[in-house]
Amino acid sequence: MLLLNCPWCGPRDETEYHYGGQAHVPYPEEPSTLTDEEWAEYLFFRDNPCGPFAERWVHSAGCRRWFNVVRDTRTYQVLAVYTHSDPRPAVGFGAQAGGPR
């Protein structure tokens, strides 16, 4: 079972949260100029790394606020938790495959 540390409520069991997908996906600057293929890529294509990955989560059974998590997809280990207004921490990014950092 995953234990997530909500920035506002503190540590809670993963059953209180809902996954919201990849974090830091920028909205297109000129959406009216995108082709159908570009819209499809924006809406449906996401990274799928083996290692640290920045994700969005919502504390749906608590404060109902969104926040970001850096989680190692190999080990399920949470490396960092931060609010949407904080910059993405460098923790674990750029680490070589083979184990958590």
C-alpha cells in the first residue's frame, strides 16, 4: 500500500487519493492553431519512464486539493511531494537505471 504525504493534511493511505496523470504538461500556447494530430498528442500521449516520474494526485477523500508527486515507477517509492506552485524537485531525475536514488 502506498502512503502519500498530502502537503496540507499529512500522511494518508493511497485509498484517499486519485491519480491525475503526468505532471508538468503545459497547455498549448495557441490551441486554435493545433491540428487534430497535435491535439491528440497533447491529450493522450504521455511519458512512460522506467524510474522517477512526476505525477499529479488529488486528495479526494480529504482536502480535495491537487499536488505533485515524484515516484519511482520501478519501485513505487515516493521520492518527493510538492504543491503545483513549487518547482519540480531534481530528486532522482537523471539517475541511471538499476535502482532507486
